[in-house]
Amino acid sequence: YVTIKNSCSFSCNLEGWEISDDSSHKYSFASFNLGNGNSFTLYTGEGTDTESRLYWNRGSAVWNNEGDTLTLKNQNSEIILTYSYS
């Protein structure tokens, strides 16, 4: 899973935005608004979406324990955030 927090002073409509990893696994946001100061966790497993928990509903893990890169793009495919770990 990944957790993202909106540190801006305004809310963000993430509809049409996308999160991906190094292997080009992609999660596209449906209608979702992230309020200022709020956060959400995106789980790769199955579940029911709430205001703070979203589910990718994949049958297998996405994020590699030995290292990966998360990329968040807006609805215009502009990179908003990139985060790598190892």
C-alpha cells in the first residue's frame, strides 16, 4: 500500500489522475476529492473504497519490497509527484 497526504491549503479533485510503479502498473482515480490536510491509503488488494482507503482490487502485489518508484500524474499526464525507495 501507499499513503498520500495533501499538504496544500486547498482540496484536490483527483478524478482522472493516475498512480503507477516502475513496471507500469496503473491505478486510475474515479471521482475522488482529497481535502486539504487529509490523506488516503491505496491498497493493492480488494476492498470497498472509503474517504481514506482506496482499493486497487488486484490479485497480486504491485510495490516491490526491494525497491520501486511511485509516480502520480494529473489528468493531463503531468507528473505531480515521484517517490523512489530501495
